[in-house]
Amino acid sequence: MTTSPLAPPTDSPADTAPHGWRRRWNAAAGQLARLVPHDALALAARLSVAGIFFQSGRTKVEGLLQVTPGAIELFRTEYKLPVLSPELAAHLAAYAEHLLPLLLVLGLGTRLAALGLLGMTLVIQVFVYPDAWATHLSWAALLAYLASRGAGRLSLDRALRIA
């Protein structure tokens, strides 16, 4: 019997049978892993999450980065974050929702940008929209993937040799 950290043990009856289902399944899974590499998944995760947060940031500003009175009012009446004033929270959120997605698109400081957006997602889940856990979990999964695995080859992180 052989073992490896990435493959299940072999030489079981399901593997040695003439048409072993486990062997065929594992071969198909290996082929899929080669067809959809980390670099493609990381790029898709970076672009999709960046789009979500950047679009949210655009709703809070006029022009380049002028935070709107409506955004401040939203933080005052609906979001009601503890500790931070609505003015400060609106500005921090608007700037973060522009800068961090831009870093993700470029693949620059990807792990740090993903952790920043993961923190924002946690705040949104706990204090703002706790019933939207399914949406926030999908964002968190993509961001955790990026924070743990990095931006992939199609990134400035890779070009600059940043882990």
C-alpha cells in the first residue's frame, strides 16, 4: 500500500479491481486539478472579489473619492458601527473599498489586501447584515483562499517575488 499527503491510500479492492472506481475517480480529479490550476483560480478570485468591493465603494463617493453625505448618513442610521463615528467609518470604508480591490486586481500585496477585505467582511457580517451570512461566507472563502495561497503567477506579487 502506498500513501502520500495528497492522495488516498492505494491497493484497496476498489483500486485493484479491473475497473476500480476509485482509481478512475482519482485520475479524473488529478486531470481536473491540472486543467484548473491555482493561477487561474487565484486570478478569478482576485477579480471577482475586487469587483464586489469596488462597486460598493463607488456607491459611497462622488467623483474620484469624495465621500457623499448619503454614505455618512447610511453609516449613521443603518450600519451603526460601534466605536467609530459615522464620518470616520464612511471614509475608511470608501477608501478601503477602492484601494484594496485595486491591489487585488494588480496582484500586489494580495495577502494583505485579502486580509483587509476579510476583516471588512467580518465587520459587515457581525455588525451590519448578520442575516446575509451565505453571501459573506462566499466572500470570506475567496479571500481566505487568496490570503493563504497568494495571487498566483499572473500578479505583480510574483513579478516582484513577494510571497
